[in-house]
Amino acid sequence: MEATWPVAADGAPRVRERLLIVGLTLVNAAVALGVFGLAGWDAAGTEIALRTTARVSMAYFLLAFLATPLHRLAPSPATRGLVRYRRAFGVVFGLSMSIHVLCILRLFRLFSPERPPMVTDADFTIGIPGLVLVALMTITSLHALRRRLGPRWWGRLHRTGLWVVWAIFFLCLVDSVGRKASRHPMLEYAPFIAVLAAAGVTRLASARASIPWTGASELR
């Protein structure tokens, strides 16, 4: 899941990328199981696991979302590393969202046949299309499917998709303020809304910085 057509990695770099994807996905699964172990497998514990997996997923999304902009604005070895592994972070984000979906399904099972109280209409109208888009972006991040899609259509899907997913995270968090109880201070909505807003501004600033100013010739 990237915004620019990636340079193919071969040999050791690709192996490290795969190890990173597998390792971080195992960590994400362990975090989810740890939350269930501490908070319980009932509805309250599932809600905490649901929100925790959403926040963890958002962190990986932001790494992919900001990798290129940060390197463009302030190049360094750290930002170069982010760009090198941005595809891996995007894939880990997609796999992390799969764990989040499993938590959603468990919550629906616990409240069946009723809809869980914490699930709003916005979660359906915004969340479901977002999950489909995340799945498409994750699948097309695989090297074979990326080549079949081609740079033009792949670029359109991922450039648009990054902003759409950003907007979905932002709108879902804003919709939740005052309507849902976070059940834990570390899962409050306002800080995550602020982080997303800052990430959006950073990406816009990067895009603006990459566009040559045609008016410069008028000062000569």
C-alpha cells in the first residue's frame, strides 16, 4: 500500500520485508489476544479489543501514509527507511484490519440478533466501503498483482485510496466523539483526531513542496 510506484526489491531486501510483515502481524495478533486476556472475552472486553486494534491499525496506516512526504520534506536515514519499507507497513495495516474485522464479528455474535449498541449507522455507511478499499489496496500491494494492474491504474487506486482511508478514519473518529464511551483513557478520540489532522497537513505540505512554482520566473 503505497502512493508511488515502488521499485522492486530482490534478494535480501525482499526477505527482510517479508520477515517484517510476518513479525509485525504476529505482534498485532499477540496484542489483540493480550487485550482479550486482560479485559475479558465478554462484550466490554471485545469493545476494548475492537478499539485497540483500530488504533494499532491506524498507526501502521500513518507510517505508509507519511513515509514519502516525510522523506520529501526532511530527508534522513530514518525517513529513507520508512520509504524502503512503506509497502510492508501498508500490508501490515491491511492484515491488522483483518484482526479488527474479527473483533467486529465477535461483537456482533455476542449481541446477536441485535446490533451492538456501539455500532452506528456511520460505521456501516463509511466503514464497510473503507474495509473493501483496504482489502483492494492490500491485495494489489502483492508484487504479482501490482505488475498485472500496471503503474497507471495501480497509482490511481493507491493515491486515491490513501486519502479515502485517511478520511474514513477521521470521519469515524469525529462521529464517535460524544456518542461512544472509550472505556480507557489511552483510547480517547481527540488525540487520534489531532494526529490524523497533522498527518493530512503534512502530506498536503509535501505535495505543495514538490510542485515547482511557475511564478519564480517573474522575479528574475
